[in-house]
Amino acid sequence: MAGRERPQRRRSCRMCRKRRVKCDRKKPTCGQCTVRGEDCEYDPNFLDETKTVEELVKKSCQRKRSKLSPEEKWRKTLICSGYTTFIPITRRRMAKDSLGGLFIKCMDTIASLYQRSEHSNCVRQIHLTGQQQHSDTHSREDLIKQYEALVAATSTAWKDKESRLKDDTLACILLLVLCEHAAHILGWEKLVVAAITLVTKRLKGRINSRIQIYMFVAVYTQMIKNSVKTGKQPNALMSGWLLQVQKNTNDKECKPLCYEAIELATKAYQEAGLSHLIDSA
């Protein structure tokens, strides 16, 4: 019997075999077979497992992003400012951290901000500013919107003489400093000078709340950071105003905080090699 050749077996393309779908070479639209010199396409009646897997992955990614979105967890996170970055710090991390006592002091202030509805946007802005450093939280657009609203509110409050001396105006300026420092904007030095100008004007009155005390110390801390970073001597408005705060208040908690801030300034100047600024601070 004459030998006859077996018909060559038609094999599917590699991609179609992976997807476990039917190959139909009569419809040459599959781009994966061009390498093999063959044309094929799977039957659309069969299930395309690749697309279904991709859809499931997209849905799971969207769920993870929604869990990290600021709308759900911005009240559960605190922000600690460093010299170059802003780190979200939770309560568990505060307990393990050696500097946990410093953050626990600020807990009362942030809790009081939650209770007052007019400060809710400020606290939200703090969280968005800290989360801006992390790309996986996709909060860059939200940060820009909040930043624009905060700039507009601060500019309108600055024009009014009465609203200048309110706590909200000083808090907005401090948040602008925080936001611009996190976004690597170099214009935050002017905001620090504006905050110190407000502080010197507010010295005529008395400090009545813890929020005002912490804001005074925050302005002084920003003054130290500005002097260390730029290497410039503080202006006349910056020198000696904290000592006036000690004289004008009878609060027991203000004086220890003021002395701690002065010691912090001395250490910062000595480590940075700017010991000639200690007398002016």
C-alpha cells in the first residue's frame, strides 16, 4: 500500500491556547499569529478568559483605591511634619514611636478641631497634604482643589481687619505653609512672615484656648525651620515675640511649651552651624 502523508494538524496560536478559546483561521484578525505566519481568531461565542480576568483586576484595583480615598479615612489619620516630608502617623505608630508623647500632646487640639464644624475643612486639608506624598492614594487633584479654596478663603480674610485676628485665618496660613512645603513650592517663606505678623498683632489680647497656644508654637517652629533652611537671620518681627507671649498669658501650659520651643531653636541652630542666630531668636 502506497504510503500517504498524514494531514498536518492545525494548531491554535499560543495566545488562544492560553485563553482556552476556539481558533478560527477563516477570520484573519488575530495579531498574535503573524509571528507564526498563520491567521486565526477565536470564536466570539466562547468565553474570553483574558478579558474577564482583566475586568476583575480593574474592579479589585478600584475597590482598593476607594478604601484609601481621603473621603473615608481622613478622620483616622494624623499628620506629623518633618524637615523634608510629611508622614501619616496612626495611633499604633504613636505608641511605638519614641516621640509619641509629643504627638499625644497635639491630640487634644485635633480632637477639638473635629468638634468645631468650621475647622473640618482645615483638618481635611492637613490629611490631603500629607497623603499628597503617596502616589497610590490619588489625592493630587483633591489637594489642588482644596489648596485653591484655601488660598481664596485666606485672601478674603486677610482683607478684612476683624477677620485677620481670628484663629481660622492663622490656621489657614499655617496650612498653606504645610501644603506648599509638601509640594516643594519655594514661596512659603512669605507665608511664615505673614503668620508672624499676625502673631505680633494678636499679642495685645490674651490667649484663651489651647488651640491658640499650639498655633503660636507652630508659628515659632516654622520660623526656626525657615531660618535654618535659608540661613538668614530672622527679621525684627521674629525676634523676641515669644517672650512677650510668656508675659501676657497666665496659662500654666503655655510657658513650658514656650521654653521647649526656645530649646528646640537653640539645638536646631547649633546643629545647622547657625549659632549666631540664637540671640535673635
